[in-house]
Amino acid sequence: MSSEDYENDAWRPTTDVERQQVRDQLKKLLSSSHFLISKRYPNLLRFVVEQTLAGQEDALKERLLGIEVFHRAADYDTNQDPVVRLSAAEVRKRIALYYQQPQHKNELMIGLNPGSYVPYFRPAQAPPAPTESASAPSAILMPEAADTKRGMAVSRTRFWPYAVAALVVAAVGLGLGWHFWFRPSVADQFWSPISRSPSLVTLCVGSPDSVDQALQNSPSPATVYDSIRRSGRLGTANVATLIRVGGVLEGRHKPFRLLLASKASFPELREGPVVLVGALDNDWALRLTQSLRYGFGMDNNAMYIVDHKNPAARNWSVLLKQPPSSQSSDFAIIARYHDTTLDQPVVLAAGLSSEGTEAAGEVLSDPGFLKALFQNAPRDWKTVNMEAVVQTQVIEGHPGPSRILAIEYW
């Protein structure tokens, strides 16, 4: 059912019990992996739902949301600062991902249509009653047998062409059904080298093993570089990416383990497929991308993605000494390839800073983005290596919309 269908089937809760049902569903939605890590998107969705339940939906305009939810000044320029529009678009995407999961499709629906900040609701649906299997195909009627042996022979002779034709039609039908109904999705095909391996998957996540105590105890990092190297604990972006990748593997019934990059050994990484999360805080990501076209670099002024075919270029870079609040964009590498050093399939989700890593995790866990990514890919993309450079807009320390800047197949 499309969002338009949901809106046409919308339901307005009018009693305290119904309003509480909406709040319970909102709590369940916001506690899912799609919203759990973020603060921005849950705050927006919670605000618009509560205002609608209170009958204040007419006040849900972009400027009011910017002021009330994102604490903008009353006269802020909505064209220069599209925080509400970008956040609402992300909320819609995460809602869609939540309700795409089979276990949620019959739950009470909370939706947010494009171009509107007023949510709509649809009551929970009773699970469909089990139906009897489709009726068996009509039996092939045998011609009446003649009394004589000659008549029986003629009847059998006439019957076999019809029987063979019926079998051919049935086989073609089954083949088409398998093609359309059981054809693996783009996401399934992308993750196939990882999910089909008989070995345990290792999630190797960046985490510095030694930190400056002053940085660790400071209330907020002064520069982007400080924010990356600040703590030996897992950063929020790495955790968010781990949740997304873990959800992808869990959905494919693929067991995995978590290793910190600072503690992971070469023999451990050779035991099975590897997913690398993070770049400048993940020595294994830095080491294993040296042989790829796109890798990572850093000097006194900036960290950047290197194009080894044009190593002097610094088009994809983030200044190290700028305050985190001044950062407007980030860059990341996503890749899926067979690493010759480990002799294992590897998937990479690694940004220059934390926002890039989180954006890379969103790309790799979003079936819609993966489908768009490979729309113009070569026919054999499912079986070859690939690497892409991604740019994301950074808004208040969170990744916004992402776009592909370059992609390589080999």
C-alpha cells in the first residue's frame, strides 16, 4: 500500500485510549534501530505526533518546527537553513524502512507524507487469516477409451501431445514465478559474498587504543580531529553503523562477532568475511585500502580521500582544525571486494569523520539506495569488486542526504 493509500485510509484518534495507542506505537517506532541512535529525527517525529494528537496540526509549519524542535531564532532563513525539510525527509525514509519489515506491517501506522509535516495514522490491522492453498489445476481429461484395442491406442496417441504441452506450460509458469517472486533483491546480491560464506563474519570497528586524557575529559572537542581521536570508546556514529550492519546480517541469519580494530589480529581477520567500520580510527581500514583506487590520507591541514590515479588531488577533504560546528560536509568510501591480503570478502563503511561513517552505514543498509547505486552498473556487478566515494551534507553534527561522487568496478 502506498503512502497515498495510507492517507486515504487515515484514521483520527478521538478517545484517550486511541491517543494512547498512537503514543505506544510512537514509542515502539522510536526505540527501533532506525531511530534509536539519533536525537534529531525522534525529536521531530515526537513533536509533530503530540501536536497532532492535541489538535494543533494547523501550527505544524516549517518555521515553527525550526524554532520549537531545532531551537532556531524566530527570524531564521528557512532557505539558507533547510534543517526541517532535510530532517523530515530522513524521518519519512526511516518510517518506511520500519514498516517494510514483515513483523511491523500490520501495526498501527504513523506516517508523514512528502510536502507535509502533519502525521497521519492508520489503525493496526488484524493479521490476515490463513487461506486455503490455491485450488489444484484442473485435471487433464482423458478422451473416452474405445472398447477396442485399436480405439485405446488412438486415444492414447491423441492424449500425449496435450499432456506434453500442459507440462511445458506448467514448467514455464513455475520458471516465471520463481524469477519474479524469488529473485534476490539488489541488497541480497550486494551482501551475497558475506552472507553465503560458511564462516563467521567479523565486524571490525574503529576505536583508538590510546587517547589524550585532556581530550577525553573535555566537555566537547575543539576540532574535528579532536572529535575523532577523543575517546577510546566506540563513537556514536560507529555504534549506529554497527547497528545497521548488524541488522542486515541478522535479517539474513548470518552470525557475526565484534572486534575493535586496535585489538584485532591478522589471523582473526583471515577467519572469515570482514566488515570494516571507520577509517582514521581503524588501522585495518587504512591498511587494506592502500591497494584500492580510493584510500585515505591525512596531513597537517586536512584528512582526505586519495584517488591513487590522481594522488595530488584534494577534492574530497575535511579540514582538521575547524570546529565541528563549522563542518558542512563529509566524505566516505563504501566498498565490497575480495581482499587479496586476507583472502576474504570485505565490505567497507568508512568516513573521514564520524558523519561520513554514519552516512556510509545508511547507504549499505538501505535497499532503496543500493538499488539506485547499481542502477547503471555493469551486468556482472554482482560478482565483481566495487568501490565508491560518497559525499554527505553535515547538519548539526548529523549526516544529511548522500550522493555518489565516483564508483569503480574491477
